Amino acid sequence: MPGEDVVIAGGGLVGKAAALALAQAGLRVLLCGARPAAAAPAQGYGQRVYAFNAASRRFLDGLRVWSQLPQARVQPVARMRIAADGAALQFDAYAQSVEALAWIAESDAVERALDLALQFERGATLVPGGVEQAQFDGAQWALTLADGSVARTGLLLGADGRHSRVRDWAGIGLRRKPYGQTGLVCNLRCALPHGGTAYQAFTEAGVIALLPLVDQGGEHQVSLVWSAPDALATTLRAAGAEGLVPSLQSHLEALGAARLAPFAAAGEIGAWPLVLQRARSLVAPGTALLGDAGHVIHPLAGHGLNLGLQDVQALVAVLTGRGDAQAVGDARVLRRYARARAEQVLALELATDGLHRLYAPGMAWLAPLRALGLAGTNHLTPLKRLLAGYASGLSVMA
Ligand SMILES: Cc1cc2nc3c(=O)[nH]c(=O)nc-3n(C[C@H](O)[C@H](O)[C@H](O)COP(=O)(O)OP(=O)(O)OC[C@H]3O[C@@H](n4cnc5c(N)ncnc54)[C@H](O)[C@@H]3O)c2cc1C
């Protein structure tokens, strides 16, 4: 295989977005592990849906991917209600003077749009098999691919998820803290329209969120994301999707979503163990990590993928902005990428982990203070604007 400018290991959303963005920027890219996305379900929604913030949407727009999404399946979030201890913090797109607080779209739909765009990108070569072995000689990586062929590159990008082998091959250490929680995801039908509102509540049973989905065939739907303590998650999973609904019932008041009831399951339950994880460095000689390979945060803010897409933007910016004499794997270029990402990754890690700790079951004694803080924040318009601006990602990726 001829030497590529860049080889990407990992064809998830972050890897595919990186391949497209780098090829559009004029680099020759080999994407390994690029399996085609699943076809659209005949009915209902795919199980994995994400809240895309304004920065991710703008980035995908620039890649000519967002416009390829079936807009009838993309739900703008007009309002967000975050509740805990009987108090609530509400965000409103209109009051914040923004088009939407976020957009809910299916993972597979975004991947399909990326697949389509990549087909027309001459700079990108896609292979379905992964990278099996890798060796770095100080200047170049020699990568053994699943079909036995060998690819060489001066820059290997690890977009291979939380169990990244690229991270290991590059000798990059990892800090990891399991949360003892499992993220349960399930699509639900609800009786009344959600009006584009996303609901989230911090409860003794974990963090529960209902993300609005576009009505289909006259039916109203939401995606439930329940970060439940592991023991409870095991019980909930054992009860199956229909069994999940009665358990949700007792939290509807806390969520402020009781008016949407009754709910019914509209799909199966998906489950992901939740961890806080951070690579000790985003770069090593000839290597950079992107997305979950570099950092995994609690999903309570719905920002993991947004962070990964912002990694891609930052990497493209430093690679295209490098000096004429600098190779793509130049250590100074890679350090610039690591520096560009340090602050935002740390800030979101601290914010999500801090919130998780603040609302952990053993912290109930703090409830009156927490309620005061949440209610107080709700009345502070400038602070809310600041929080919404940060969540949009636009203040970082200006
Ligand atoms: C319950 C839950 C809800 C979430 N909700 C949101 C949300 O609303 N918004 C948001 O922004 N984020 C959210 N996240 C976070 C988001 O899911 C992740 O951050 C995102 O999926 C990471 O994408 P990735 O491409 O980095 O990794 P992955 O999706 O894990 O992709 C990695 C890919 O690399 C491949 N691979 C592995 N090894 C190799 C190899 N050696 N060679 C080649 N390929 C390889 C894998 O097969 C896989 O396809 C949520 C997470 C959870 C658990």
C-alpha cells in the first residue's frame, strides 16, 4: 500500500468525520475499520441518538454532511429542563436568541451521510478491516491491516474508541475511573407532544434524561437515557423495555414530564458501562488521539461525541496551518493540537464529573443547598447565557 499522509484507525463517527475533513483539506487519508453504517430502520428510530451542539452542527455543515441528513428525523431542542431536589433550571432557545439549544439526530443517520460524502472524496481510501499490528520506527508507522497488507504513515490517528489499541501502541497511559453506573438507552412513545423539550433529572436512581425525537406517523417519541447505578441497571435490563416504563413512572414528576405520560417502549434497551477516562496525552511521536480514544466523560451533559468532533476540527486546523517544511507528524504540530484541546476537554471532564459527585446518592445531605444553587442559577440570566454558550461549543471553536 502506498504511503498515506495520514492513517486513521477507527471508523466510528469521529474517525469518519476526521477522514472526510482531512481529505477535504487536501490530505491523503486511509481510514481503517470503516464499516458502512446500518440502513435506516423501516419504522421508528435507531437506538443511538446524540445531542449535537451548535459547534458540531456547524462543523458537519461545513463538511456538507448536515444537509444530507433527513431533516424530518432531526429534532431541534427548543427547551431544556434540568431538575434536582425539587428545583429546576430551564433553558429556552428563544430566550437565549439561538435557533436551538441542540439537535437530536440518530448516530446511524449521521454515519450514513458521512459514508455518502466519503464516497465522493478522492483523497480518502476506506478499508473495512481494522489495524491489527503497529510498529513505529521513530519516523514512520508500519501498520498491519486485517487483510495482511502493510500501510505506512508518518501520522497515525487513533479514533478507535475507549479501548484504543493505538493509545497502547503509542505507549500513552490512561487514567480511568469507572462510575459504577450503566447508561441505559431506549426509545419510548409518549401520549402527548414534547414540544421540543429535553428533560433531565438528578435522582437517587441516577441521572434520567428524555430527549425529544421527531414525531413519526403521528406518534410522539423520546429517547430515554438513564445513567443508573449498576445493580439497578441490571434489574432494569432484566425487566426488558416494557418493564422499564413502570420504573420510569415514579420519576416523571421529578423530570417535570408527567404530562407526556403514558409511555410505551418503542425499541430495545441498549447499555454502556460509564467511565471517566483520559489519555495521559493526546499525542505521542507520530500519533494523535481523537474522540473516545483520548477522553470519555459521563453522558449527563451529552457532550462526548461533541468533544470528539471538536478534536477533529482542532487537528485539521493545526495540520492545515503547519509550515511548508513541517511534516504532518512533526512533534511541534502535534503538540499544538494537544494544547488546543487541553482546556475544553479538562473543563468538560471537571464539569460532568463534578455534577456526578454533587448528585451522588451519598450526597443527599447537600440537597437543600443544591436546590438553592439550581433555583438561583435559573434566575441569573447572564449566567444561563454563559452556560448555554459554553454548551453550544461555539465559544471554544470560534
Ligand atoms: C449512554 C450514552 C449516551 C451518550 N450521548 C451522547 C450525546 O447525546 N451527545 C454526545 O456528544 N455524546 C454522547 N455520548 C458519547 C458518545 O457516544 C461517544 O463520545 C462517541 O460515540 C465516541 O465516538 P468515537 O468515534 O470516538 O468512538 P467509537 O464510537 O467507539 O468508535 C470507535 C471505532 O473504532 C473501531 N476500532 C476499534 N479498534 C480498531 C482498530 N484497531 N482498527 C480500526 N478500527 C478500530 C471500533 O470498531 C469503532 O467502530 C454518549 C455516550 C453514552 C454511553
